[in-house]
Amino acid sequence: MKFAEVKQFFVTGLATVFAVGRLERAPAPAPWQHVRVSFTIGAAVLVFVLDLMNPPGRYGWDYPVNGWWFTAAAAATVLLTLTQPLWAWRISVLLLTVTPQINWGWSDDWLWPWSPGLILAAVTVLLTVGQNYRQMVLTWVFVVTTGLVWLLFWGYPPYMLMICAIIGAPLVVGNAVRLRRIADVDRVEQRARADTLEERAVIARELHDVVAHHMSVLALRAGSARYRFTDVPPDLVTEFDEMQSTAREGLTEMRRLLGVLRNSDGVLETAPQPRVEEIAELVERLRGAGVAISLRSDGDTVRVPDGVALSAYRIVQEALSNAVRHAPGSTVDVEITSTPADLRLLITNDMTAGPPFPDDKARHGLLGMRERVAALGGEFRAEPENGVFVVAVALPLNGG
């Protein structure tokens, strides 16, 4: 072990015991917050119930200090785990070591120098600490807790081993929960990254045809310029030849780069891509299937650049699919507005229709729409609003 690692180990120990510095605490997932609060409050109440059944010490509650104080302190440590688990542990260790010194005496029924409520509080605190801190901190928590408690049982090896089990078990279980939580978060993040890359690959494959078409036309026009115009100066002929060569090289490099985005069959898709004008045909097909859908178009959509036109069609297509899938029987409205600056899409559908069709396959429609809009530097919004679900998109026409 390196000196830096040894130093870090003891620095962590000082911070764990004396709260020097800042320690890592893993935040609990939001869906479980209410469950965690309910469990903590229930454990604190149970501390009181157990102590009523079996008060601490041989002489019960009133010798020499009223046991209610210790029970209240134990319950307070349980509640403190909601905000400060490590401070709750420090107070819990203090109670475990001080209680037998004040109310000393092994309970005739319980056979421990602590009440059942105090034991439950300590286990709950250790479990919470295990769920919130990394292994190095938990090692110090275990060492400090067992070291101080062992002083009460020195010379009684069976009890010392039992103490190790009682202290170590909740720490191990809590750490397992923490590692599982981290693994779940990592898995969700990796899935989200994979979905994003997949959507970008699909978008890149579709846009490939658009860019390839323009570069091919550029190379063709540059190569045929000398034949389409008369009396072209030699310098200009040379310039056209260089333009044609550059366009061809760019087209070759683009195809080479797009080779990594081939589909599952290893073929680069090069089918003709749809445009904004074909959204009307898409709407008509849905009407023929019985979907109540309206379409309004304003402005000149013919002049929309091919890349924007393709993304607009795919966005409307996915939005309509989502509306039919998740809100069958709803009324769908599609508005297309083309201005000199941008192309705006607005797709709305009622949210009060019948139940959605069963669909177990993972859908990433919103992710795909968002990625398309981001690739073009546009604006995207998809959310419920006044009883309808709204998909609003703005795609710049000048390159964003």
C-alpha cells in the first residue's frame, strides 16, 4: 500500500470520527424518499414500544437516571439519519458506551446492558450509514463501534463475536444496497447513452443521402462548367477542376466515415428521403385508418432545405405514432408554419381518450425527436398542457 493511500485511510478515519472535512454521501433515489421517511419514523416509534416492554438496566427506568431520556435520545438518532446519518452514528455510539455506565446492570430478561429499543436504534443507524457512505468510511465505523463496545465485554469472547456480527451485518447489508443503487444508476445512464448514440446513427444515415446529393450535384456542375459556358479562361477551368476534385474527395471521405453507421445488415441505407410536402400523405393514411386528424400548413414549405425537411417529416411521423399508440381515439392536430427564419411544427392530441394499446417494446420517440432538433440547432418541447399533449418544434432554416 502506498503512503498516499495510507494517509488517505487515516484522514478518512479522523473525518469519520470527528467530522473533519466533508465525506461522500450517496443521495437516495427520489422514488424511494417517501418509503425511507416512513420506515425511519416507524423505526423511531418502535424504539419506544420495545423499551416499554423491556426497560433498560436491572433496575428499570428510574435508577439512577430515568430511562425515558435514553429512549428519547435513541429515537432521535433514528430520525437524525434522514439528514445526517454520520452524526446519528456518533450519538448512537455515545449512547451505547455511556448507557451501561449510568444505568449499569444486565437486564434479567434481556441479558444485555442496553434496552431493546437502543439496540434497534443502533442497528437502524448503522444500516442507514451503510447505504450512504463508501467502504473506507464504513470500515472506520465498524472499527470504532466495535472497539468501544468491546470494552464493555472484555473477557467474554462469545459476546465480543456476537457484537461484531450485530454491528457488521447492517453495514454489509447497507453497503450492498448502496452498490446496487449505484449499479442501477450506471445501467440507466449507459442505456440512455446507448439510445442516444443509436438515434444519432439513424439520423446520420438519413442525412447522408441529403448531403451526398448536394455534394454530387456540386461535383457535377463544377466538372461540366467548361462545356456549358464558352470562352472560359484557363485559370477558371483550373479552378473548376479543383472544385470538382475537392467535392469528390469530400464525398468519398463522408462515405468512409458513414460506413461505421451501417444498419444491422451491413448496408448503408440510401433510399429517397421524405420531405415536408409528404406529411399530407402521412395524414391522409391516418385518416383512412380512422384517426381524427387535421392538418394546417402556412408558408412556402418547398424551399425548406432537404435536411430540415427530412427531420420535420420524421418528427411529425413519430409524434403521430405516439399519439395513436398512447392516446387511441384522441383528436390530433398538426400545424406547419414556414417563415423566412424557421420551420415550426405543432402537434397536439387529447389526453382524455381511451386506454393506450399494450406495447412492451421500449420506445425512444421523444429521444429521437429531441436529437433531430438538437442536430439542427432548433428548439424542442414535449409536455402536457391544458389537457392535451403538445409537441412544439422550431427548426432554423439558415443553419442555426
